[in-house]
Amino acid sequence: MAEDNVLLEVKNLKQYFKSGFGRRKIIVKAVDGVSFKIRKGETFGLVGESGCGKTTTGRAIIRLYKPTSGEIYFKGKLISGKLSEEDRMMVTQGIQMIFQDPISSLNPRMTVKEIIGEGLIINKLVKDDDELTEKVVEIIRQVGLTEDHINRYPHEFSGGQRQRIGIARALISRPDLIIADEPVSALDVSIQAQILNMLNRLKKTFGLTILFIAHDLSVVKYFSDYVAVMYNGKIVESAKPDELYNNPIHPYTKALLSAIPIPDPLYEKGRDYITYDPSIHDYSVEKPEMHEVSPGHYVYLSPSELEKYAR
Amino acid sequence: MRTISTEKILEVRDLTISFNTYAGKLQAVRGVSFDLHKGETLAIVGESGSGKSVTNKALMGILPRTARIEKGQAFYKGRDLLSMTEKEWEKVRGSEIAMIFQDPLSSLNPVTRVGKQIAEIFILKHKLPRKEAKRRAIELMDAVGIPDPEKRYNQYPFQFSGGMRQRIVIAIALASDPEILICDEPTTALDVTIQAQILKIIDRLQKEKQLSVIFITHDLGVVAHMADRVAVMYAGKIVEYGTAEDIFYNPQHPYTWGLLSSMPDMETEEGEELYVIQGSPPNMLYPPKGDAFAERNPYALNIDFKEEPPMFKVSDTHYAATWLLHPKAPKIERPAALQRRIEKSLKRAKGV
């Protein structure tokens, strides 16, 4: 694919957090050298267990943190580090985020219209209140709510509806990239399906590019065009979903895939889970690096390990 | 396949619980009946607010003060748990019926060493001397898979990871050698790889100790892994129950259909429209007339809006509360995607 199709590029991103002072000082390497590209119109799935750094990656991209090192390019422009007022506007409007918790991510003292329209007002994309209302109503219909909802407060809505408001807020500035951080994991099963179907439909209507962060592999597989598996701050394997699920190479990916329980009792009772023990990697002699095992399928292993697992 | 003992250890009959709120009477549980056999795992599945946790809190005698048990009995060893006094409860709760909660951090005491929290039970319930209690506690920590238990004995809960904390909670629950173990979403807060380990431990300990387990969850994959029998709850009622095979391969209630087909699995094609249960659960302050699921049920019949369906018998082990099973009801096929999945599963089972 042509390079100019790349919408977001993350190069060797590192995000360390410090805690404590003096002798007790600890450095947590939340994200430790992550690189990936997201092309226009693509849904990029980032999976991993809690604490692996997937949320931190998403947050670093929308500039909630100042990265320790590494570069983030959006539309070919370097956006990590100091930006001019104009570029900052471009980024805040062009990248939007959907959060996991639909309760704490909406301001309880603002009406739905204020919540959704805030971005438009700040970025001065509307002239007056009438235009604002018009735009909010337009977007709120897209997410399956109605016009009479716009003057209500968040507490009047159910979890699923609140997540719809969060999605409408992200969509209203017509962003190029949406970062969806576990958008369905706080919802009930029957509501999850509603939201996933809606995101799928919106993806087509708006031609969205999405960075989809989740821990649920079946959801990520269903939703993404490309999947990267993160472990301990690093991407350990990435591939197209079918390739990754049918032909996993890294031991962690294998363990992760085997751990998903399937709603099929006869199969489920007879099988064993694979456990992953990170101490099997001995990187004292050989250093691990990214290898391309087949077109588009990358694994982070040392050369001898690669030989062992790739069979 | 394990054979399930027919000896009933717990019989719940027509349990009805309501909450007094400022807005009025909230009917959380509306006539729930089920049996728990010795040595089996009964899974209770349902969305939040379906009354599954409230039912089990009643069985532990830990309902909040605003709750009222309107009617019903729960027989355990010939005694009705629901009419016991607090004094009598103290002999049963924790010793004969134990519980594991969803959040392992908030169910441990943050300022007491974990080993002491386990040993406490041996001292208080079994009246063992301190030294002996410590030895038993370390043994138990080893049994639930905590590495280096002697060293870990003297640590505090914050020094443990989520999975390790849940192991401690399991150890505490098992210290008193209970007959019944109630697990309220024990793995929801954990990662899949850790979840797999915890499920394995519960499974093994259950077989060793012949425990009867009530497993509450909304994850159908976990249910398939753990359960011998399944009860599906919706709006305070059990709408379908049967063996795990009955529920997964021959579901009868449209709500069960919805639950089974609404989540993508590893075989769902990308971009394929998911089956959706429209709308949201009813407000139990004003439970709807007729079947509570009728509003969201694409297969609802006229009678669903007027009268609540009774439990229809599908087989000796399988019951479902839907008018679709009435002899006069029109024949309705299950959603195609679900039917495909069931056939695939059965084929896979035959192949193995």
C-alpha cells in the first residue's frame, strides 16, 4: 500500500512513569518501544491484558502524556512534542477518543447537547446556537438517540445510551482517527452487541479509521482489519486477524488465544489452557527483534526462538 | 461427562425479594425456584439487574437492610435458611455456605497480613492452636497455587496481584470446609489468562472436596467451561434451566437465544451483523404486565403482553418459561446464526 495512505504512525514510542524518590524511586516502563502504522479507513486492534500498556499508548497519541521518547506522526506531521496553536487544533479535532466507562467520562452537570457540542464550540466550528443544535441533532440520530434527548443530563440514561453519547461526542468534529479504549467492556452482553453493530455501521458511513483497544480477543477479531498483541509494554505479535488466530507464533499469543472460553460445553470441558511463563525467554545472549514471518505478520522473538516456534 | 448426584443439598422455592426505595417497591427477585445437587456446579446467568446476585445474597443471609424477603423458602439440611435468626446464621454463614466475590481487593482486609486472614478461620471456627492454624493456612495457600507460601504468608493484600488476591479469597472461603460455595462473578475483574488459572483451581478443588458450587456470571464461555446445569435469569425470574448441553445445544427461550448469539466468537466473520436484543431491561419498579421480556422479544405473541408464561417442560432436565412452547403456539425457528453455531459445535463434539 502506498505510504501516503498512512494516517497515524507511531515510531518507537516509550512512556515511562516515575514513582517515589531517592532509594525508593521506581521507573515503570508502561510502553517500551512500540511502533505501528494505521492506514486510512483501517481498524487497528490493540489487545493485551491489563497493565500491558495498551491504554497508555492510546493516551499518549491524543497527547494526554508527554512521551519519554519516540515519535508520533499524524497525517505525516510530528505531533508528539511542542505544537503550534494551529497544529494543536488540527490534532484535537482530528483525533477523538471513546472511553471505557460511560459514567465517569460524561460530565454530570452538563446536558447532552453541551457535552456533544463542546468540541465544536472550542474549535469554533459553529457560528451560533441554532447551528450547534442542528449539528448535535444530526449526530445524535446517527447513534440511535432522538431529538428530545439533547436537553437531558447523563444520569437519565442507561449505560448503553451513555456510551452512545460518548460516541456522538467523538464523531461530531468529523475526526479522521477515533481511539476507542475498551468501548464495550463496561456494558452488559445484550448492549455490547448493539454498540458493536452501531460502530460497524458508523465505520462505513463516516469512513472512520479506528484504533480499537480491548482485552477481549473475540471482539477484536470481529472488529479489526489488523491486530497487534501487546505484552509488558511491547508489541509481541501483529498480523491480520485470520492469520493471527489460525497461526499464532509467539507463546504469549498462543496462551492468550487458548484462554478464551468458548460457549460450547462439550468442547470446553475437554480442553486445557496453555499458560504463558515469561521466564522461558532467555535474552541474555540473543536480543529479540521484530521478524516478518509472512507478509504482514510480525513476531517479536530472538532468532533461535523464532526457529523453534515458527514451525 | 460427570454424573450428577441426585441428592439435593439446597432447595430454593418461590423466592421473592423486593427493595424499598424512595421511588417505591423494586421487585428484584420474583419467584425463583431451583435445586442444587451435591457435588454439581449450577451456573446462574443473567445481565446486571436480573436478580442473580440478590438471590445469592439471600442464601448467604447478607441482604442489605432495605431488602425484604416477601415469601419463599430455601431448605438446607432440612432447615429453612430464610427464617433463621442472626444467631443461627452465624453457624452457617462462612462455615457451611461460603462465598467468593467479584472484587478480590475489597473482600480482603487491607491492614491485616493475608496469612493471618486465612489462619483466623482455623483459630475461630476449628479452634486450632495458633501454630497448627498457621501450618494449615500455608498448606491451603499452596493448594490454591500461591508460590512460596511461607514468605507470602506475612505479606499484605496490596502486595498481591489481582489473580493472587482472588486465590487468597478462595483459600479463605475453603478454610472452613464449606458444603456450598457461591462464586459471584469471581473472574470478571481478571484477565483471560488469569481467569483460566482461577477456573482451573475452582474446578480441581470442587472435585477434591465434593463441593456444590453456585456460579454466577454473565460470560457464557465461562459457563460452558464450569457448569453442569445452567439457570438463565431475566428480570428477577428464571426463564430457562437445564443441563449445560440443554441450554447450549437446545435453547428454547428467545432470551437465551439472544444471549447466545449476541456476542461475536472466534468464528464470527468480520463485518457480519450481530444478533441484537433490542432495547434495555425493564424497570423493576413497575414490572410490565405479562412476560417481562415481551417488549424486547421479536417472537413475542399476543399472550406474552397479557399473561406470564408458566414453566414448560422440554425434557426431564430442561424447562423454559415461554409461550412458544405451548402446544398451540406457532412453530418458530431459532436465529439462523445460532442454529449454525450449534450444529458446528455438535459436529465438532462427534468428531473428537
